[in-house]
Amino acid sequence: MRAGTFARTRLPLASARLLLRSPSLRDVPALVDELQDPGIARNLAHMPYPYRPRDGREWVRRAQGAARRGDRLSLLIVRSRDARVLGGVSVWPEGHDPSTLLLGYWLGRGHRGEGYATEAVRTILRAAFRRPATHRVVAYAFSPNRRSQALLRRVGFRREGLAREAFYKDHRWLDDVQFALLRREWEQFARDRRGS
Ligand SMILES: CC(C)(COP(=O)(O)OP(=O)(O)OC[C@H]1O[C@@H](n2cnc3c(N)ncnc32)[C@H](O)[C@@H]1OP(=O)(O)O)[C@@H](O)C(=O)NCCC(=O)NCCS
């Protein structure tokens, strides 16, 4: 098996309130509905807005292809009690080095403030670090995106630095804040949480 594959990851991933599962074309209407929000596109590097059914179909097909190859986890965040799609969460290798993964996530506006994204990110991190090749997970947040930075700190990430005016979006240059979580920090964080 190739180093760094997710082929052994058993899906869906389950947590107390959520299932993280691969998307299907049946999810496209829910995706289009939740992603019709400039506030989400503004905070993500590559999220189209307006979000069209064609964008949803393309994302689903790419996610399914990646799942078959074991390249990445591109999952929907689904509430277990009513099967409602709340958002998305993904991890994928940064470039050709399988030891570093990138993390991305979003939550529909109506589902924030209840800890769902925190729960989903913790769950995908557990799967990410179960993959032996993973040494480090990195996440980027634009500097005005305080909620995302708070989430990353909550799950154990540390701020590593700031790339000044690294991204041009909505007619302005944005600073990009880099966060990372090392395997040993994740293991320590998980031990502390179990002990508390
Ligand atoms: C980033 C984003 C996912 C964060 O959403 P969020 O609702 O703040 O995150 P969570 O779902 O983890 O909820 C955390 C909030 O719920 C509260 N909460 C309630 N129950 C909780 C629980 N069981 N566990 C954790 N937090 C809980 C927390 O106190 C926190 O509220 P606060 O911000 O008022 O302190 C969301 O703002 C978003 O999708 N933004 C647009 C896309 C985006 O920015 N993506 C990231 C790009 S880097």
C-alpha cells in the first residue's frame, strides 16, 4: 500500500452527534443551499460564490475519486439525529510529502455556535493521525477569521506564523495565519482530554 493512503480509513466516521461521510450526487441540493453564502466563500481560498449545482456535482465527483484512490478525505458533516448536512471537512496531503496534511472545514450559517465544527475537526484529526505517515496537520485562516482561529486553538493547534498579504480576495490583500498540530501534541492533547 502507498505511504500516506487513506484506503484503510473506515467510513463513515462517527462522533457523539455527527457522522462524517463521503458525499453523493444526492447531496448536491443541500450543498447548494448551505453554500449560498458569501461569508463562507470569503473565508475559504477556493470556494465558488454563487455556488451552482454544477459546482456541487464537480466537488462530489472529485471527492468520490479521491476516496477511491485513498488520496484524501473530503467528507460531509451530517447530524446523526436527522441526517441533515451541516457542512464539510477535509484533509489532504500538502504537495508530494505524505507526512504533512492540510485541513479545511466549513459549516452552514444556521448550524454555528453549537460545537459541531469542533466535533467534526476532532473526529477527522483522529482519522488523520491513525494514518501512520501523518506527522503534522496544517491549517490556514485569513487573519480576520477569528472563529476559525478559535476553533483551531480549541482542538490543540498552535499558531506558527503569518504570511503578510498572501491572498487576494474580494479586491483586497489578506494576511494568512498558519496553524499546525504535531502528532505528539495531538497525542498529548487527547490524553489530557481523557484525563480531565
Ligand atoms: C469556522 C467555522 C466552522 C466555525 O464555526 P463555529 O460555530 O464557531 O464552530 P463550532 O461549531 O465548533 O462552535 C463553536 C462555538 O460553539 C460553542 N459550543 C457550544 N457547544 C459546544 C461544544 N459541545 N463543543 C465546542 N463548542 C461548543 C463554543 O463556545 C463556540 O461558541 P463561541 O464562538 O461563541 O465561543 C464557521 O465560522 C464557518 O464555517 N465559517 C466559514 C468558513 C470558514 O471560515 N472555514 C474555515 C476556513 S480557515
